[in-house]
Amino acid sequence: MRHFLTLADYSKEEILEILALAKQIKDETKQRVFKDYMPKKTLGMIFEKSSTRTRVSFETGIYQLGGIGLFLSSNDIQLGRGEPMSDTARVISRMVDMVMIRTFEQSKIEEFAKYSKVPVINGLTNEYHPVQLMADYMTIQEAGLEKDLVAAYVGDGNNMTHSWLNLAAKLGFELRIATPKGYEVDAKILSDAQELAKKSGAKIIITNDPKVAVKGATVVTTDTWVSMGQESEKEKRLKDFDGYIVDSTMMALADKKAIFLHCLPAYRGFEVSEDVLEGSQSMIFEEAENRLHAQKGVMVWLDRKRDEK
């Protein structure tokens, strides 16, 4: 049995296999062909952090696969408060067939998975957002940009940046990360990615200059500067991130065929300008839809692997 907690746990071949499966299921869906890949299977969806896209994509996804999604908010369940996590995991995993958790600390989901009898999917933690990167790479494939890919991430060294590091290190493409001083990526996650990059041939560049990162890139991406739980730091962050907006001037530095990605929600006029978000290079809504398809690939793949030792 496998869990989907971070992309670092997966080989290049496995990531591409899941994406190929996701594409196959997407193609079927577009033809209104719905196959019961997971008939009568229940997906327990635990949300300690709320999210529109994550809930809609997982709930719709499991339904289209022939199963059902069970939504549990922080009002219904509080992981590790009162009841030990080990007990919660062992109880819930006896009643559902798969669990998706969107929470704060990665350690919470790791502990839940340790005691779970069913596959656990990371729907987002403070440290990682692997399902989003599967959707992002699926969008890159659809744009025909996976060959000689040069991805530029501009902004906060957060969970998205960490998952970009994992993906680049596994698949072997060039990743440039530009963050303001004091907002760099986690040193351990970076060091692990650099070790993996030696094997895959990935090129990882870390800078404090967004223009250096974006110049000639084929994918330009960013994320909100103020994530959930950081609202009190908003004023300071807006000042510190001055010059990091992805606007048309910044995009003009990228390759002519470059696309713009953003995991949403986007704050127009802050991390990205209105004209870039609504422009011809933006694939943010295709990317958002691909959360549905990529996650179906992940769920079906995990379901098929559940009996493997």
C-alpha cells in the first residue's frame, strides 16, 4: 500500500505513470464516458484548512470514479486534539477506503498515514502541496512544454516552492526560484532536492532577483504572498515582496512560448497583475480544472496499489 504525502516519495516513472492515467481518465471524462474505477469506495476528506478547489475537485472526482466523498471539517474532526492521532487514524481508516487530509503541519499527516489501514493523500500542508504540482505538470504537458522545461517560481518560499523542488529534482528539469531575502525555501528540503538533482540531472537555481529567474523561462509561476495563517504579517510581507509582481514587463523576459501558472486564489495587483492573469499566456483555469483530473489519477493509482506490500 502507498500513500501520496510528498513527491519525494515517488520515482520519475511513477509520477509519469500517474499522469498518463490521469490523462486517460480526463480524455474519457471529456467524452462523457464515466467508468467505475472505484465503485462504492468512500473517500474521507478531512479539512483542517478550508479550500474551495480541493473540496470540489476531490468530491467531484471520487463521484465520477463511482465512489462517494465524505466531507469532514475542523468542526467535525480535530486531528490530534483530545483523541490521539493514532486512534483517529485507526478508526477512520476502518470505515473509509481512502483519506485525503488538508491540514497545517506535515507531521500530522505523516502520523495519520503511519497508523492508517488505507491510502492517505496530502491535500496540502504547510510544507508541501503535491496534488497541485501534479495538476501543474499535467498542464505543462498539455501545453507541449515538458521538453527542455525551464520553470521560474517567483515569490514566497512556501509549500508550493517545496513541491516544485521535489518535482524538478525527480523529473530532471531546470527550476529557478526567486524569493526575497528572509523568505527562502526550507534549507533541508532544498538540500534533499539538490542531492536528488545529481541523479536526475535537474538544475536548481536559487536567487533573490526575479528577473534572473524569469529570463528565458518556459513556465512562470507564483503564489499568494500571504498564505492562510499569515494574515497578521500582511503589511510587512507586501513591503518585502515589492518588485516581485509577475506583470507584463516580467513576462516579457520569459520565452515567447512561456505560460503562466498560479494555483489560485490569486490576488490581482499583488503577486500577479490583472493583464497577465487574463492574458493569452495564462493557463490558470486549465490548471485549476486539472486538479480534478490529476487527483483522479492519484486516487485510481493508489487504489490499484493498495494490496501491494
